[in-house]
Amino acid sequence: MKRADAFEFYRRLAEANPAPRPELEYSNPYTLLVAVALSAQSTDVGVNKATRTLFAEVWTPQQMLDLGEDALRERIKTIGLFNTKAKNVIAAARIMVDRHGGEVPQDRASLEALPGVGRKTANVVLNAAFGHPVIAVDTHIFRVANRTRLARGKTVLEVELKLEKVTPEPFLVNAHQWLILQGRYICKARTPECWHCPVIDLCPYQPKTPPPTTRRVIPSAARTAGSAR
């Protein structure tokens, strides 16, 4: 995609949603980190249901250690892979208490050193919690970037690096949120909803998906009148 088109692409997404926010519920960098770690192979809706009670009593690494792995496991048992996730969350909390003064580190290397935290999770935290101009590429963003040719690539890392290069500086901080929402609600995997896409003319994807057809319902009174004639 040409640089001018990329600017217009983001400008329209920004116009439609000036202040995008993650759909995961959190109150501080630590609860965001935990929520993102729990969301792997799970839905944001499912994670939010489990963490509302959890985050009412736990919002620091030390409080998580005080809660303990067994109690944490019980609170997140509705989430996929909850046993492994509970173990990782507790281990990560111990590292933050012992090595980072009970705070969430603000550099990627330290974040990725935490159990259960990969590059995508680290990027989400760096971006949403600390305002770093990085883009966490998930399946939605990978699809949008390739389908629109905003940043084509065969691997997640390749797409991430290309996106950070092609995204104009004024849009970098919010780019992750705009792209993930675009992928979840408009540029869907099986049937993209092109008919209400704000960047439809900038996207080369073909064939464009037409709006769903709706059958015209004739009121009963009209049907009666027609049969009378």
C-alpha cells in the first residue's frame, strides 16, 4: 500500500473511533498483563467474566502471590488451559516481586522473560499500558494487514515490523487497537463485511462481499388486498 493510502487508511479508522481501547478489562499495567496472558486461546468475553471477581481483590503481583496458585486456579477455571496459566501467572508475579520491585517492567526483554509472556503479550502491555509505539500482531491483525496489503508478510514478526514501518507516526500508538477491531468486526476471516468497511476503496481484496440480502415481507393486509383484486 502506498504511503498516502496508508495515511488515509488510518485516518478513517481514527475518525470512526478516535479513542480505541482494549476489550479486555483491566485497571493498571499488572491487571492488563494478567488479562492478556489469560486470553491466549480464549475469548476476551470469557476472560473478562473470570477476572472481574479476581481483579476486585488482586491488582498487584504481591497480592497475587498472597492469593496463591490454588485459589487463582479456582477463579480462572472457566478459561482454557487454566492450570498452566495459573502456574505461569504465579511464577511471573514472583519474578516481578523479586526482580522488579513488584512492578511490571517497561521493556520487552524483561516482559518476555516472564513465564507465559511472549512477544505479542509484551507488545500489548507496552502499547496499552505504557504508550509505546508498538503493534502486537494477532490472527486478526495478521489477516487485515495481508488482505488489505497494508503490510504483507508470511510470519507474524514480518507483518509486525512492516506495520511499524508503514504506519504513520501520528497513528502508531493506537494502530494495534484499530486493526484488531477492524479484524474482529468488519474484516472477518470467512466473510468480511465489506459493505460497511470504512476503507473499502483502499483495499484490493476481491470479490468484495455484498451486503446480506433481505427478503421483502409483504404485510398481511396488503396480501389480502392483492388477492381480492
